[in-house]
Amino acid sequence: MARELPEPPDAGIVNAVRFGTGTFRFLEGVQSRFEDVVAIPVPGRGPLVIVTNPSLVHEALSRPEDFPRVPAQGPSAKIAERGLVQSEGDLWRQQRDIMGDAFAGPQVRAYANTVGERVEGLAGEWREALESTTTAADGGTTTRGGHGSDAGRAAGEQVLERNLHREMTTLTVRVASEILLGEDIGRRMADRFHSWMSVAGDEFEFDASAAAPAWLPTPVSAEFEGAAEGVLWLAEELIERRRAEMERGENGSMDMLTLLLAREDDPDVDYPPNQIRDEVATFLIAGHETTALSLTYTATLLSWHPEARERVREEAREVLGDETPQYDHVADLGYTGRVFQEALRMYPAAWAVFRRTTEEQHLGEYRVPGNAGVIMPQWSIHRDGRYFDRPLEFDPSRWEDRNPQSVEAYFPFSSGPHACIGRQFSLTGARLALAGLAREFDVDVPEGSLDDLRATPTLRPPEGVPATVRFAE
Ligand code: HEM
């Protein structure tokens, strides 16, 4: 006989409120008290089910018919409602088939090489800004002691102050547009994109006090409307330009947009209205945001662990030499890869995967009622001492003899049919980005800068991450 889901002893509404106000602490508490799963009753709705056991997580994620995605609502319905990140069933299958080749072998190489070129570009900007300044008068550049380890900086030393999250967003959004859509949108447009995403992130804040398996469906603010319109406008611009190029016969590439447009007249393919626009907006967001956050968290952890940063630097100098980072370097940047994997464990940009039930289901030996919200939190499973020794310690060496894909409790890219299509892109690109910057610069972030992360659909720093940049020895 199926077991009923355990419930916490406290009243449901109290738990729901706690979840809303201190999401990550609440999840950690639940993780330590419940071995498999817990159901938080929500008055007037189905329960909120939090799965704490990795085997059950994988089981639920491998059964999308029984545990479908939460339909887009509120702000998330405004941007890219039908894109691959939100679609289900036949539409999702059609789209994933059409776009599959855009993420296969040759495109991984192209993605990595583009990351390499863009990182070189960013390094060039930092280098120029550092070299052109030795006085505090220059905007954004200072010689005064400021954050954390820079407090004792020598007079005249060249230091830049940067919002690390913004820098990483600009980098990754340009890579995403170039590789997925065939066009680099440029630094200025990438900066605007960052602003739109910041507005969107504020709006999307996870509303667990309503205990719904979705994000707050409150009326959308005018500011958010503007950001959503900006993203959709950019998507349409890029589509029009590409369409015109294809009409002129300039369509040799395998990027995602070309693959989508090439199938427009295919009788076997059925695009609902605005489908391509929704995919472009989806990929502009999904293709850069998690990667930018993950790079930000990794660089932050490296700044707090100078011995690891020194090892990344040594590896980078040995493997890259003076060359532009490129795909052929990736395999030799093993330590840098482990650093990134470990950062994804401690600060998973996708902090939880959300699903629901429409009718009663069995999960393992448990009976899950219909109309439940189902949350599978990477955040707390990745920090559970049952699965990771010294889970709160940043220790890239834990991956030396462990293949991340064989570790059930580690799922930064989710699993099952909806697992991240861009996984290979990020894993290869991140090595090059981190090595390309570490070989030349010290990026320092004040302690405590990740203490107040927000539970939007991604794990976000509300005000960015302040950092100083200077030449490494
Ligand atoms: C460190 C970087 C990344 C992380 C942590 C990450 C994480 C994830 C996760 C957890 C999911 C599953 C969501 C779910 O099950 O509902 C997902 C799906 C997805 N990701 Fe990523 N992602 C990353 C990078 C990328 C990149 C670079 C791209 C595109 C170039 C991308 C595109 C997508 C898409 C389109 C989906 C939906 C797949 C589907 O449902 O078929 N992601 N990602």
C-alpha cells in the first residue's frame, strides 16, 4: 500500500509563510528533517510537496506526463510563454527536435570559440581601463582602499570597480545572441538587456507565502511591461534581420534561429502564432542568465579561496599561454572545470525545479495527491551532508575521482527529458571564461556578498555583486 506523504508538525500556513520569507533556510530545515519528501498543506489548494530524496527527484523528472511543468502565469506568461523552457507535450517535442542540432558537437565548438573571443574582448577592456588610469579621478577606477582584501592596497595601484554580475551578463548575452541567433548584439544592447533582466528578476520573485508552485501572479508593473516589451522587440528585430539574410541566400549557419526559420513552410511543422519570437526570447534569457550567474558565483568563490584561484591561474597560463581561449584548450582545463562544477553545487543558478500534479500519482512508495505543487530543490540537496562530505566547504577536489553525472544528488542542469539543452555549452564555455580572466586578473569580492541571494526562478543577487579587478602578479 502506498504511504501518505509526511507533514511537518507545525500548521501548514506557518510553514508556507516561513518558506516565503526565508526560502533557503526553510529548505535546509526541511532537508535535514525529512528523508524523502514532505507535504506542506496549503489552505484551499493542493499541498506543496518538497522532494528531499535525489532518487525520487529523478523519478519525478523522468515522468513529465505525470509531473508536468507549472503553466506560465503572471509575468512569466508575458515573456516567451510557449518557448522551450515552458512548453510541454507535442509542441515541446517538435521544438526540441528542430533545435537539437543547434546544440550538437560542431556548435559546442563554435560556442566555446565565441566565448574565448568575447572573454579576450572583456580582458582587453579591463586591461585598457587599468593601464589608462593611475589616478582616482577616472570614472569607475580608483586607487583608494575599498572592498575586502583591497583595503590595504598600495597608493597608485591600478584597480577597477565593477559589478561582476553585470560584466558576466554582458559577456554571456553577447555569446548567446551570436551563437543562437547568428548576431552579436553588441555591448550597449547587452547592457540594456541586463537592465531588462534586473527588472524582470525583481518581478519574478518566488512567492512561497501564497504557497503556489508558481511565481507571483500579481498585476504586472509598468516597468516590467517595458522590460518585457524590450526583450520581445529585440527578438523580433533579430528574426527580421535573419529572415532577410536567408532570403538573400546567406544562411549557411546551423544556429538555432536559422533552423527554426528554415522549417516555417514545412507542412509537418506546426508553429502557433509568435512561436519563433517566443523561442528567441526564451533562448536569449535561458542561454545567458544561468551562465552569467554561475560565472559570477564561481569568480566570487575563487576570490574567497586564493589557493584555488592560484591553481586556476597556473593551469590557465600553462594551457592557454598567450593564445585566445578556444575549444581545443577545454580538455586541458580540468581543474578549472572542477572549480565550476563545485560552484554549481554550492550556488546552483537553478535553485529548484518546479513541477505539479493534475491527478493523484505515486512517487516511490508515496501517494502524491492531485493539484499539488512539487518542488525539487538543488539548493538543499546539494548541501545535504548525507550526499556530500563537508557540504558547506568549497572543495573542487571532491570531483577529482567522481564523475558529476554519476552523482545522483547533483543535478544543476536537472534531469529527464527536460534537462538543460545548453549543458555542454556552459560546461565548455565556463572553463574558457574563467581561465581567460584568471590568467591575467585578480577579481576580488567582499566577504558576505552572497548572503542575501533571492529566490527568483534563478538564484539572483538583488543588487549585483561588487568586485574589484586588478592585474594579477
Ligand atoms: C550554468 C548554466 C546553466 C544552468 C545551471 C542551467 C540549468 C537548467 C535547468 C535546471 C533546466 C531544467 C529546467 C526544468 O527542468 O524545468 C534547464 C533547461 C533548459 N536550459 Fe539550461 N542551464 C544553463 C545554461 C543554459 C544554456 C547556455 C542554454 C542555451 C544555450 C540553456 C537553455 C535551456 C533550455 C532551452 C532549457 C529547457 C529544456 C527543455 O525543456 O527541453 N541553458 N537549464
